[in-house]
Amino acid sequence: MLVLAIDQGTTNTKALIVDETGHIHAHAATPSRTDYPHPGWAEQSATAIWEDTRSVMDAVAAQAGGRSIDAIAISNQRETIVAWDAQTGKPVGPAILWQCRRTAPECAALIAAGHNDAVELATGLGINPMFPASKLAWIINNRPGARQLAEQGRLRAGTVDSWLLWNLTDGAVFATDHSNASRTQLFDTSTLAWSETLAEIFGTPTACLPQPLASDARFGETAAGVTGLPAGIPIHAMMGDSHAALYGHGVRAPGTVKATYGTGSSLMTLTPKRTASAHGLSGTIAWTDTSGTAYALEGNILVSAQAASFMANLLGIGDARALSDLARTVDTSDGVTFVPALSGLAAPHWNDHATGTVAGMTHGTTPAHVARATFEAIAMQIADVFEAMQSDVGLTLDGLRTDGGASSNEFLMQLQSDLLQCPVESAVVEEVSALGAAAMAFGALGATWRADTRSKHFDPAMEPAAAAALRATWQDAIRRACS
């Protein structure tokens, strides 16, 4: 039995064909382009998102040598919103990315008006421009023709999964899954329905939103001619990428944290029930399947592994790998700290006004110290969220499972274990999100998922006192960045 899994991410779009043991039979990827037309803005061509997805699907189908595909599974970048005309299928402007901060003033006004508690109670999410609700209001108020389309009943708006599903079914199905819906700030995670109250707060309609379904639903079937695949293949799983990664790591009960090291980072841990955070995290739906709705706590970091490529460019040394090699040439950062608040700070600090800072430099500071401080910053942000999770759930979390491109960096993973003072297990493959979505689809097909994504194991090698001292220095740097 084979599943074609799509992983449509911020930096690239991947597709793979996998069996129930986790063996990858075909793989294709293409990079994604992000545009930054104004300070704080981030967007991608919605048309390109679909074309890239179709391209990698056709590539892996060709590699499959005519073997039958039993289902399609979708893992997607979350909180990115696409709006389009249901009649023509054409996007109403570019997709607005999760990183985009264009609605920060509107969000600040909603918070000042006292709406945050009600939004957080219904969704688990504090009002923030990362989430699609304020972005949809912006689209309706600012994109030419959007309001008219909404009034005519022709506007469709959803996260990337719903946009891909619409195209795969040639407009026959407009739906999303509960994990993606739970990230919009328009979905009540207790009733599992769009909320008219939330829509009124943000000034958005609900009529343009997709039908929310369980993550393992049969969302529809491929239409003829939209890709090189035959018509009639069921789309049998859709999940936000972080949720899919948690599922792909095999986490099915509370106690373990998943961290994805990508452009940004997402940490997620299951909770026994719907949980509100008191430490700057988000309550969310992990997934919904035949067993019911699984809830989780999540912390999102806006600039994570991207900090390494940013600093490499700033120092003029090429790429993140070169920066890592340079960082390894020194044993410490010699008091240097780098807070990569290049788009503000998200969990658990939530400060839109924070900016990137490098501190602690002296005449003895070298580029190697700055390089090491960059990798410490990546690990420190993860540690901040991990510790917030422990405080919220009220128990000691027993370890961290990691995925994403930067999780293959052994230097970073050892540093992460040292700062957390707990075991870290990195994934054997980068495509954990795609594998998680595939695992969900196999379950829907009645097959048993038998893959184990764990690979290398890291135990703390740093003395607890040394780790605590580094953490204290980092906290001082965070306070300065937020002041």
C-alpha cells in the first residue's frame, strides 16, 4: 500500500511516496520564494504554491513507475492564508504568510479594546498577527474586489491545505481539517465549529471559510487532468505541519515534546484535555481522528534556524553550515548573546516591538564567538518554550524529539540537550511532517503504521551549573531586547 504525502512548507514544497513501514519509494522537492514587499510583511504567490505542489506530485508519480497510489496526505505550512474567487479559481492577491506582521496595529487595537480574553478562551490563542483572522479582515478591507466577492458569495479563504484541496479536486471540495482550523482564531476548539462571535470581533465573515473536518476524513478525490495522477485517488489526511510532525514522531500521549527546526520553530506536546496556557503558549487541537480530538500546547518561534543563515550572510561566510563549522572552533561564546528577534518575539515572550540584538562583545570578540552565540540562540529559544510547557502541564517532560533541516546538525542537537539538561532524539529523516500525514492516511485506510523516525540520541554533556549560567545570561539578553 502506498500513500503520496505532500509537505507544503514555507521554504520548500516536497512530495514523497511512502509505504506503511515508512520506506520512501520516491521523493521530490522544489524551493519556495517569499517576498517581503514592506517592512514586516511576508507573502508568497498562491499560484506558485499550487504549481510547485503539482510539480513535485507529478515528479514522484513518474518515479513510482506506474504503481498504484492508494491515497494522498497533505501536511502544510500553517497560519498562511489564501483567498480566491470561487468562480474563476484565481487568488485575490498573494498568500499572506504566518510570519507577516502587517496586522500588528489592528491586533494591538483589539487587545486594547479588551477582546483578548474572549478570543483566547474560545481558541487557546492570544490575539496576534501571526494567525489568519486579522489577515482575512485585512484582505477584505484592502485587496481590490475582495469585499465585493464576499458580498456575492464568491470569496473563498482558507489555509494552504484548503487551497491545495480545492485545486486537487478542481473546485469540487472546499474543506480544512481541525488542526489547521484551530490555528485561525476563528474556530472554537470546544465546539469544533466556526464562531460567529470571533468573526464579529475580527470583522470577518464565516461564509467564505471551508468546512472543518477530522484530520483523517476522506476529503475528496483527485479530479481528472489537474495533475499527472489518475482521477479518483482519495485525499485521506490533512494536517498542519507541526501537528503532522508530532504524529510522525509517534507521540500519542503527554510527556514528550516535539520541536521542528525550520525557518521558525514549533514545539508541541499533548495534553490530557483542552488546556489554557498561563506562560505564553497556545492551546490547540493536535488532530482529530477516530479516537477523538487530541489537544496540545504549542509554542511558536518566529526566527529559529533562519537565524543561522541570517548571521552567515551578515558575517559574509556563506551559509549556515559554514557558520556551524566556525562556531565549533570555540568552546564558548565568551559572553556574547544574539537575540534573533528579526520579526519580533513570539512564544513565550510575545513582543512585537523587540528587535534583533547582539550584546556582550568586547575587544576579544571574534566572528566565531558570534557564530556560537547564534546556535545558542536557536537552542535557547527552544529551551524557553520547553520550560514554559513544563510550567503549564505541571510535570517534568521526559525528552525532546526533533525534526526539520537544522535537526541534522549534531552540534546544535548536543547544545540543545546541554541547555535543556534532558535527552534529545533527532529524526532519521527530515520529512517527519510528511510521514506524519502519511501515517494518518494509512490509519484511515485501515493499515498499521510501522515506522520509527528516531535516529540519533543526545544526552547532556554540560554541567547543570554551566547550563544554568548560560540560561541566566540569555534571560538578561531577552529583557534588554524587549525593553
